Amino acid sequence: MKKILRCIIFLIIGFIIFQMLTKVFVPKWMSQVDPASPRFSGFYELKKNTIDVLVIGASDVGRGYSPIKVWEEYGITSYNLGTSNQTMSLAYYVLKEATKYQKPKVVVLDLDAFFVEQDAPEGEYRKLFDNMKLDEVKLEAINDEKVRADNKLSYVFPLLRFHSRWDKLEKKDVKKSLKKEYRKVSYMGMAMSTDIKPYIDKNKYMEDKGEKEFISEENLYYIDKIINFCKENEIKILWVEIPSTTSWSFARNKEAQKLADKYNIEFIDYNLESIRDELNFKWETDTADNGNHLNVNGAEKISKHIGNVLSQEYNCKNHKEDKEICEVWEKVVKRYNENKEKLEKKGGKQQ
């Protein structure tokens, strides 16, 4: 019995050390414009069933939707799970994982990935799966043949992939593995930029050039899975396309609208000049990188409109009378506004 007990204690200690080393060795994706690690750690720390709206999609929406602005204006609780290069397959598993912890009334899906056919680079898989909890959803995702995640065991035990980083480790790797660093760079999932780099070519990217776009069978497969999952869980769906001159076009708008009509889903394309004019959106001031992603100014304009739609058309509740929820959100609002001001003073100026 003593030998068995020693073996059990040895295994427990070994597991604890393995987990600690994993936290130190696995890269922390914590940049201001791509806070993948704090985005997910912050989500998991939320109180269950306090988020009414989940926002899913690629980096355009990750940087282009502000849950904080929607809270300030409408008291709606939402969380931004937009990740860099999020494919339709990854969007499906992000949704499936998120609804284990929250019961959203609405899913806002950005449509960038509808027209992306190539696999995501390994780094994007890492940003997602290395920050997800090890559960049945993660295992299903990495074993999905359409996801095509290589070295599957390393997604279960990330230390297998990153153990060779020992000579690149710095003090900050240990520090970040111990502290709740997500407070510094993630605002209910949103990545913030205050840079201003105008888009000069105006509206030519949305001109009708006679081109045609098609959604691949694989993407249609996951779009259908997302729609059916939402129906089964009584979740309403809103499709949006955040302004982006590099990933959108008139032809994509037409194809996306055709699919929206087929499924009877509302689709708001913020690339349309008529809508941007209504919101006083300006490419000269509201993009961080020449039209690829929005800065915080552009994100807040788009978010206010989405919030109004969620409030008026989807009956999302104003939670500002809920003292417990309000207390949590007001702390993030304070940090968001303080950090926005610091970033603007530091260097978020027109370039």
C-alpha cells in the first residue's frame, strides 16, 4: 500500500509540474491587437450565463466590435470571440465551446470566413486551441478531418510542441503565467487599436466589377452546422460584415445576401456606403491600417449601430439595473476608457 501511495503521490506531483511548465513554455498571445490568450482566459472567468450576445468571426470583428460601447449605450452584455484568421470550421467550434458556459440569446457572426478556403496557419490554431480548456469540444475539433490540425497530441499536451523554447524563455513568461494579464489588453474580448492610417482609394473596392464569388462546399457545411446548432439551442442569428477594404467586395456582398435570403437571416453589410454615411463612418479617421481593420473610433461607430439593432429588433435586455452584473462591467469600462486615452496619447495618431 505504501508503494502504491508513493506512486500516486509521484504521479500527482509530476502532473502538477507538467501543468506549471506548460503554462510557462506555451507562448502568450497578448499583443494589443491580437490578445488571443487573455480573450479566452477572460471568457472562462465570467460568471456563467451572464452574456446575452456572442460575437464570432475573424480579426475584422475581433478589432471592429466593442462590447464596452454596446454596454455603455444599451446595457447589453456581449463578448467578442473574434480571432485572427478564424475559419468557418473554427467559428463552429468556438460557438460550441462558448455555449457550454453561456446561454446567449443572439450570435453575431461576421462573414469574412465565408470566402476563405485555405486552412488557417498553425499559429492561428495554436492561438485558439492552446487557450481552450481540454474538453470534449476541443477533442472533437482537433480530430475533425476538415480542421486539419497536425500533430494532434500536441494540442492536447502543448508542452510537447513548445518544450524546445527553454532557451528563449524570459522573466515575462513566468510572470505572465502567474498573473491575470488579460486585464491589460482585452476588453470583453475586443482588441483595441488607436492608430489612424487612412484608406485612400475610397469606395472602389465595393464597385460592381462584374466579378463573381462562390462559397465553398466546406464552408457551406459549417455554415449549416452553425445555423442548425443555433436553432437547436434557440439562439437568434445576426450576420454582419465589418468594414474591410482587403477582405470584402461587391461580389461577396451579393453572394452573402443570397445565402442570407435563403436562410431568412438578417445581414447587415457595413461596407455599403449608404450605411457608412448614416453612421458618419470615415475611412480617413476610422481605420488603423489602410482599410484592413478598424481602429477604436470606427469600432465604436459600428458597435453602436449593432447595439441598437440588438436592442430594438432582438429584444436584448438592458442589464444596468442588475447591480452584480453592472459592477463587473463598470470595472472593464473604466479600464477600457483609461487605456484608450493612454494609447491615444502614446502614439495612436494619424500616420
